[in-house]
Amino acid sequence: MKCNKRLKCLFFAVASFILFTGCTMEDIAKKNGKDNGVTTKIFAMNTVMNMTIYGESIESAKKILAEAEQEIYQLEALFSATMKNSDISYINENAGKSPVKVSEQTITMIEKAKEIQKLTNGAFDITVSPVVKAWGFTTRNFRVPKKEEITKLISYINSDWITINKEEQTVFLEKPGMAIDLGGIAKGYTADYLSNWFEQKGVASGILSLGGNVIGIGLHNGNKWGVALQDPLNENASVGILKIGNQSVVTSGGYQRNFEKDGKIYHHIINPKTGYPAEEGLISVTIISSDGTKADGLSTALFVMGIEQAVDFWRQSNDFEAIFITEDRRVLATEGIADDFQFTGESQGYQYSTIFKK
Ligand code: ADP
Ligand code: MG
């Protein structure tokens, strides 16, 4: 391409813009002048969230962002596994006892989670919750459970035992002791929900970063958005830049939430079959898809599967692309995303290659 160099520069300009989403609303507003871009940063769903949108005016964008913040808190109040009055707490308290009436959105999320469980042959399963709790990831009171405890708790894992009655709008966990945890898809769902919500409010351009979940809304001055892909081994570095349009980029990795006990690191992505943190040679999995909820579920699931199964799974699918980073420092991008990914990780000792469908 003739103007390659210039495009690259623009692209990095956009990318670096994303990296300073930590600025206050006023800073961004000043930097972008006539762009009418406004950024906000909040803490919700146990993570830091940055949202940048471009409105008709700075004032209208600020107003819309303030409303969006409330939308997030409302979703959190439904989906939280720790808030006492959430739909999820209510469902879990009544496991083995009775169906409970919940919001339509909770039903939609659980249905989607059940679909992903089937699709991934159980690598993703929201009924993994009793095990996640036993490791202390829900409350941050970390501990290494005894083998017998894990063996008992994995017997409660099976999404087939979640009964949904759509007419009555109820959810029932059939076995006492069962529990669900939407942590693996809640941010993806929230990102999808918000991007639709923003579009309804007339916002044609924006980028949201909800923890490890990034979603693009439209384009920025006609360019795709640049998203830096974090180096899992160095929080201040990235291994490349991805270009996205109206898409989600979701990363799951063991480096994000973990604790150390007797020299060993235990992270928060659990293999539902074993009850132990998944250790299949991957350090991060990034999914790129127009379905943010699915991307979130798949990033967790493919991390559990490990590289070989994950690549097979991708070869049989047609609605997402992926970038895998392995413990032995390989960065592997699936062919559908390779043109939109600029690898920069050589200096950190990473080796890059593309994975093909056939
Ligand atoms: P993060 O929430 O850090 O972005 P993930 O999207 O990978 O990371 O979700 C991990 C969360 O999902 C865990 O904190 C836990 O609540 C839950 N979880 C862990 N393992 C699984 C699994 N195999 N299937 C479904 N949910 C899981
Ligand atoms: Mg996930």
C-alpha cells in the first residue's frame, strides 16, 4: 500500500489515544478539541472500566456517559456473585429448593452461558462457582483447597442442571450445593449491551474497555480503533496492536487474577473437569468477534482447552478470530485477524506466527 507509513502513524496515534484513557474527561476533551470526545473511568464489576465516546457536543457526550455509568451499575446489581440482593445470589441461595423469578437480562445471560457450555464441551461452565469460591477468588480470601474438597465440589458442576422457565421467567438450580457465577461472560455481555445502548442514543463513535474486554463502536475519524495487546509477562509492555471496527476484543489470562502459595501461582480460570486452575501451556487467549458475550465466554474456554484443542475449535468455527500467547513465548494469530495485527513483541523474546484454517 502506497501510504502505508502514514496509515501506520495514524494508527498509532489512535492506539496511543486509547492508552491514555486514564485522563480525566476534561483532559481528553481538550486534547480532542473539535472531536467532542469524552472519557470516563469507573470501577465496577471488580475491575476498572474506561469509556470514550464522541457525541454531538462535549456536553451531550458527558450526559450520555453519566447515564451509561448508571446502566453498568444496574447490570452489576443483577449479575454480581457477591452482592446480597443480586439475581445471581437469589438463584444460588435457592439451589435445590425452588425456582426464582429474575430479570429478563439475567435469563438471556444464563441461556447464552448454557449455549457456550455446550459449544465448548464444558470448558466454559458457569456452575464452576462452588470451586471458584473454594479457592477464594470470589472473596479474595485465597486458599488451596484439599483434594477431597475439590472432588466433592466438582460433582456440582453441570449446566444441564440449570432449569430456565421462560414463561414464568424463573431459574432453578436443581441440586443443593450448586451455584452459578457469571464472571466469565458478564463484562462481555455488558459491553454488547452498552454498545447497542450507545447506538440508540445516537453515538456513532466510541471505544469501551471493561477490564479485559474492549469493544469498538463505529470508527474514529474514519479509522479503525487501535487496541494494544498486553504482554502477559510485563504489565507495562504490549506484544502488538490490533485494529478493530465494530468488534470486541477479549483477553483471558492466568496473569490477571492470581495468588501465590508455597512458591506456586494459582489463577482464577478453573478447568471444570479437574477443579484446578487450567494449566495447558497458555498464558493468554484473545478473542476477536462481533459477539462480545461469546468472545468473553470463548476466551475463558479456549484458555482452559489449551493450544491444540483451541486451534481445532477455531478451525471448526467461523464467527471469531484469536491470538494465543503460549508459555514458551509464541504469539499465534489466526489467519482472519493476521492482517489487522501488528506484532511488536520480538524485543521481549516472543516469536510470531499465523495459524491457518487448513
Ligand atoms: P476476567 O473476569 O478476569 O476477565 P475471564 O473472563 O476469563 O476473566 O473469567 C474468569 C472468571 O470466570 C473467574 O473469575 C470465575 O468467576 C469464572 N470462571 C473461572 N473458570 C471458569 C470456567 N471454566 N467457566 C466459566 N467461568 C469460569
Ligand atoms: Mg471470559
